[in-house]
Amino acid sequence: MSTDTFAFAFNPQNIDNMVNKAKETLDIRLFEIAFTKF
């Protein structure tokens, strides 16, 4: 593991971006599931 990867992984900005991306993906998935059920 390089120091660049380590720095990237522990950069709060990058963590925020990854969390937001994950939330968006999850929201879209839940939205699709809800729509196909009803």
C-alpha cells in the first residue's frame, strides 16, 4: 500500500464524496425497489 493510497483513503473530502456516492446509489436502488413493488 503506497502512501498516496493511504492519504487518499484518509482524506475527509474523499470519504465524504464516497459516502455521498454510496448514498445516491442506495437511494436510487431503494426507489427502484419501491416502484417495482407497487
